[in-house]
Amino acid sequence: MGPSGHASMPRVLVLGGSGFIGRHVVAALRVQGCTVAVGTRHPARHGGGDCRAVRMERLLHADDWAGLLRDCDVVVNCVGILRPRPGETWERVHHLGPRALASGCAGRGLRLVHVSALGLGSAARSGFLRSKRNGERAIRAAGGDWHIVRPSLLDGEGGFGARWLRRVARWPLHPLPRGATGRLAVLDVRDLGDAIARLVIEGGGDAREHELGGPQLRTLAEHLAALRRLSSPRPAYTLPLPDWLTRGVAHLCDLLHWTPLSYGHWELLRHDNCPRANALPALLGRTPRGVGLAPAPPSSPAADILPPCPDLPS
Ligand SMILES: NC(=O)c1ccc[n+]([C@@H]2O[C@H](COP(=O)([O-])OP(=O)(O)OC[C@H]3O[C@@H](n4cnc5c(N)ncnc54)[C@H](OP(=O)(O)O)[C@@H]3O)[C@@H](O)[C@H]2O)c1
């Protein structure tokens, strides 16, 4: 039964449904038989189907959402920006817009599934991470039927960061920041799409906040090495980079809008970025797909399931 109380599947608005995560959420929902509308800044570019013009930075009051939330039972928010653009600040896109959205959903009795991130500890210094943390707080405060999903790093087709990491993995020399010692629980974006579809359709029981990761824990160096093994039997040479240099390059990248490296990424890489309790196997009802592994034999051992991550920053 859909959240609207009808026996049919829910009608879902996927904000950022044109992005890496959003596209996989839309696909997973359609497979389940949901009617899906996509929210994007450029509806004309994504013609076909129900595409709605959404400018998160301009939708700052609950009433601003009234028209967009028409005919919906559930909203999934996959909107995110790595860097601010004129008029589109991190605060507006990650905090103030989602705050208004959460309040609009709560007022109409709609379920909201919000995609956030791991590693938003209170010590985070990057404006990117702080805005995402403020967004989470605002959604909790709005009340209603909200869910916050925090995936670790994602791998899959069509992701900007994922494409970069796959490219760097093929290089014979891997530049590796010395301080990037945090472990990642990289997950397959298709699994994230399936898990979010499950939350949309069934809710999460008593759980509201869902930390998600793949089955392997690896540092950035180990992740690159695993990706490389898929295309070459020869390990890459490594070039350790001092932290001051990585930090400087991250700031320069932010200034010039280059590559996926940013100060926020640098902060994330220095700490574990894996779930304390991985909700992914339970949401999927199966072992998550491995990332950077040769094609798996028909049955995967239960021991592959991710252990808890003990030392996350609070
Ligand atoms: N990728 C990862 O590994 C990863 C891991 C953990 C968490 N996350 C989080 O997940 C979220 C989505 O990530 P992603 O990798 O899917 O990013 P993405 O591919 O860049 O997609 C971002 C989406 O946001 C939309 N968007 C951007 N600015 C907007 C605005 N001002 N108003 C309305 N829509 C806007 C874009 O739609 P249009 O361009 O069509 O308007 C696009 O569909 C982010 O918050 C990110 O921090 C990502």
C-alpha cells in the first residue's frame, strides 16, 4: 500500500532526478511501478515524462513548494552542489531550500527521503559540509515522515567523482595524499537507488536515519588499487603527497572550479567515511554489490557484510 493510503504505488517527485544518484533512484522507482516526476533546473533538457522546473535556492518557504508537491505522495531530495554558483549558495541549496521542503512535506503529510552524506561531524570546517549538516538539522526539526539517507562514496556509471576515480585508477602513478587515511565503504549507486525505492514505498520502520555502505572497507589508496586491478594486472606506483600540498590544491580547485577535489573532500578523506551500522543489507534484503571486484560467483559469503565502523568523528 502506498503512503497515501491507496493500494496503488506512490507517486514520487525526485528532486535532482537528472543527477548521478537521482537517475538511479528514478530507474529503481519505475521498476517498482511508481509514477515518477523529475525535478530539475532544466526541464527542457530532460524532455519526456513529467519534468518540473526546480530551483532549490529560490524555494525558501514552505508555501513556495505548493505547486511542485501537487499530486505527490513522496518526495526524494537528491539535489546537491559541490561548489556554489552565483545565487546558488551552499546554504540555500543544502539547508534553506530543504528546510522549506521538509516543512511543506510535513504540512501536507508527505514522506520525504533526503539524501545527505556521512562525515558531517560538528568539527567540519568546510562550508559544503556545514550546509549539509544544517540541512539535516532543519529536516529533523520540521517533523513529519522524514528519512535521511547517508551513503558513503558511490561508484557507478555516470557519476562525476566516480568517473574521475576510475580514470585515475588506470594511471600508472597514483598521487595519494598522505593524510587520506580514512576508510571508505564505497557502494554501488544501483544499490542506493534500490534502497531509496524501498524507503519510498515501505518507509524504514522505526529508523529515520540510514547510514549506507558497500561490503568492503578500503582507504582511498586501496580503492584505487582495487579499481585498477579490473583493467590491469600491474599495480600502480604511488606518489605520496604532503598534506599541505593536498590542502593547497583542494583550495585552488575550489577557486577555479576544477576536478572533483575540494576542501570538503579533503576533510572527508582524513576520517573514516563508513556507516556505524550499515542499513544497506536490511534495506536491500540481500548482500550489497561489491565494488572493484571481479564478477562474483553466484552466491556471496555472508562474511562480506560490512562490520560496524568504530571510530567515526562525532
Ligand atoms: N556522488 C557521491 O559519491 C555521493 C556520496 C554521498 C553523498 N552524495 C550527495 O548526494 C547528493 C547528489 O549527489 P550526485 O552525485 O547525484 O550529484 P549530481 O550528479 O551532481 O546531481 C546533482 C543534482 O542536483 C540538481 N541540482 C543542482 N543544483 C540545483 C539547484 N540549484 N536546484 C535544483 N536542483 C539542482 C541537478 O539537476 P539539474 O542539473 O538537472 O538541475 C542534479 O540532478 C549531493 O548532495 C551529494 O553531496 C553524493
